[in-house]
Amino acid sequence: MQKVINDSKDKVKLKINMTTKGPSRKQVIIPMNNDIAKEFIKNSSSHIANVNHVLKTIKSNTIANFICVNSKGIIITTNNISLGSDLQEIEKYIKNSLPFDIENISLPRLPQSKSYLKIIGISYISKKMNNQISLDDIENVLKNNYLFNDIVLASKPHIIKVSPKSNMAIIWIDIWNTQNGTNAKKAINQRFNISSFIATVQSVNMNPGIL
């Protein structure tokens, strides 16, 4: 009798361990308004076929299996953990497929948490245009630098002066990070050129532009 009781407890423990497992990383989350998500899902089979077509075009090993809707938006379940290049192609397809205001559609991401980074050591004034550096300038730098190949921005970069009298800038960037922080770790303390300046990536607790 005691053995049966112990066996039952073990089964209960096993069941608890299984049901408390974290979210699968083989998903792509596209946050959006619930009404838009429900409209999009009406043609789910067609969207899956088209997403797989664009992924095949870039020779990705990722395959989209099915789409569903939850409180976060659209969830695309895949066979592999998607790379940054996969997310970029999925983003293009989603935005081109919706007859809605694309400003309401957030960037596709994996089940992740946010990490906050800052880039220091660059000028606040663009030498080419002789005015303040722009978001476009920063986004182009990030897009073309290998350090950020697999990094997806969680929001637009935020540019501030180091101090009112300084000519130097701090660029705050929020990224979607893996649960073990892999994406952020690749970039933290790395140095790279922006024009004639040597920039450095640092980790921070929070982006001051997020209130």
C-alpha cells in the first residue's frame, strides 16, 4: 500500500514538472490588435503556405506549421527556432498581407524578454548633414553591422545627449532577448565604428526613454 502511495506521489510530481515547463521557443509572436489578428487568421492555410514560400526563398531551415491567435496577437508555430533573418521575412509578409495601418503591427519576435543596451562613444552631430544624428542613421548602422545580425529591436532606438553641453550621444536600444540572454551577451562590451568614432555597446537596467 505504501509503495502505491509513493508511486502516486511520483506521478503527481512528474505531472507538475511537465505542466510548468516554459513556453516553446519554436514560435514566432506577432503582437497586434485582437480584431486584426482574428481577421488575419481567417486565411490561415494560405498564410502558412505563403510564409513557407518566403522562408524557402532565403533558404531557411525553418518551416511554419500552423497559426493561432491568443491575447498577445498571432502565434506562428514552427519546426525550428527562427533566426533573425526568418523574422525579417515574416515581418515583410505580414505587413504586406494586411490592409490595415502597419503602424499597429509590432515586430515579430520569439517568446522572449526584453534586454536594454546603450551605445556610447559617438557624436551627437552627423558630420555628413551637420545636424543631429537621426533614427534612420542608427537603424542603418545596426542593420549593416554583424554584431546585430540576429538581434530584433523591441522598439525604436532612443537618442540623447550625454549632457546639455556635450557633443556626444548615447543611443538606447531595446531588444528581444532569449531566456538565457544570448542575444544581448553577443553585443555587450563589443566595439565598432560609426563614422570616425569607436562606439561601445553596454548593458543597462532600463531604457530611460521608456516611461
